[in-house]
Amino acid sequence: MKRTFFLTIMVCAVLGTAFAQSDLQPAAIVRLTKSEPITVKQLRTAVEQLEQEAGKAMTPAERRQVLDILINNKLAMQAAERDGVTVSDGEINQQIQQFRTALAQNMGRQPTDAEFELFIRNQTGYDLATFRTELKQQATIQRYLVSQKRDLLENIPSPTDAEVTQTYNLIKARNFVRPHTVRVSVILVPKGTTADERTKAKELADKLARDIGSNPSKFDEAVIRANAPSSGYQGGDGGYIPQDIQVQQRLGLDFANTVFALRQGEVSKVIETPRGYEIIKITETLDEKILELDDIIEPGTKVTVKEYLVNTLLQQRQQQAIDTASHELITELRKGNTFQVFENNINW
């Protein structure tokens, strides 16, 4: 028995060493300015992260594409180092602070270090130190790309009026139909979490509805009283609500049927929604319409259809320029004997 036990230990140790050695073997070596390996472990880590995000295993061809990306990144980093293109730690700190500020705005307070690190891991799959390294690499590559392909990336022309009109005519029936939309003022009595709280909430909503009746002025007065700390309910502008399936799914069929049957200025009955008990007044009505170029694309904003299309088409041109510049740069960096792939080490 002891003999078998020790034999098992030895086999496991040998296998473990073999796997470790395999992970340390090169999947590729980049040598634009110096010899720098991409290990099998680095490739596996990148592949496994992408597989986890996609929810499926990669094919050998897809794994090779991942390796090509790693090779391209190292080639660009070596070229940037050779040509003196750098990104400072201070610049990276500023970018990371922007992420922290965005999280603070979402949370309504400053996140702790642990909360911020968890946010970064959930968003990127990296711990904070690895994320910082990846961020610096990508910023350096982007800066190097701009330095080498400035002629392609600068002075990209904005689309002409004719191009905007042509695009609009092609997609207006699919992309620019505004459904029947209403703007609402809302009185909301939260349900609470217990049966007793729900009963009291319903009683308060029913009392408010009786006091208001169908009088829009009394509704407005009730909205103002919602600001009192002891009111027990909330009131204010509820924004624009389009008549679509998402609203029905989010707020319920009774809400949709009631709200879209009201005319401007009319007040609803008490409506039970997932949020609580609500009373609605229609403050603005927008009929279904195919939007024109000068129309506001989203109620409550100032961006017109034309401005949206100009920005979209310009972004497409910018992305095309980036793709072209990236392809040219990588083709140049791959010329000659600048890297080697070890095919036998990447077939797992």
C-alpha cells in the first residue's frame, strides 16, 4: 500500500512539473529590438479569459488569432520603446481616477479601495495591478500608432449634407420612427417590503386618488406636498415614456394600457407597478412619427437626427482610419524575421 501511495505521489509530481514546464515554453518569440517570449501560459491565460467571456471554447484558428494579437502588441511595444514613445505613470493614474470617479457617481459616494478593485475585476477580468499594466500598454500602442500614422488619423473629413441625407433615406423607416410617446408627472407610493407596509401604501395611494379626483391642479399640489419629509410618497417629473413592449414588460400591462389611453392633462387612477402604487398625469403627448433630419432624436435632449447621423458617420470614418492605420503598422512591424511562432507548443 505504501509503495503504491509513494508511486502515485511521484507520478503526480512528474506530471505537475511537466505541465509547469509546458506553460513556460514559448508560444512565440518577438525580436524586433530584443528577444522577448510569449509563453504558453500567457497565451492560455488570454484564451481562457476570452472563452469565459464568450461562454464557449475557442477553435485552434481562434487561439492563433489571440496569439497574433499578443505578438502584434509586443511588436508595437518594442517599436515604441525604440522610438522613444512613452506614457507616464501619472497619465495612467489620471485614467484610473476617471474610472473611480465614474464609479463614485454611480454609487453616490466614494468607493473604498476594495470596492474599486472588485469593480475593475468585474468589468475587465483583471486585478488592479494587471489592469494598470494593460492600460499602460494599450495607451502606449495607441500613442505610437498616432505618431507613425498621423497622416491617416488626422483631418478626417466630416460627412457632407448629401451623404447624411442619403444615409437618412436608407434607414429612416427602420431607425427613426418615434412611437407614440407621453411625458408624465408621477406620484409614487413605495410598496415597502412587508404585507403591512403594502396595505398602508395602498391606503395612502387610494386617499391621494380620492383627494385629487380628475383635477390636474390638485394633482400638481399633491406633487408639491411630496417634498415634505413625512409625506410618505414621492412626486415629480417622470420623463418621456414611449409606447413599446419594453415599457409594458418593465411596468406592467395595466400601466401601459392606462397611461396611453389618457389625453394630455388627464390624471390616471391608482396603478400598481413593480415600483409601488402610482398616479400619473400626462403633461405632453407626442404622436407616432417618422422623424425628419431637423427633429430631436430623443425627447428631452437637444440632439437632432442630422447631428446624430453626422456624429455616427464621422465615428465610422474614424474607426475605418484606425483599422487601416493599424493594419499598415502591423504589416510593417511583421516584415522580416521579427517573430517566430512555435506551432507544436500551441496545439492543445
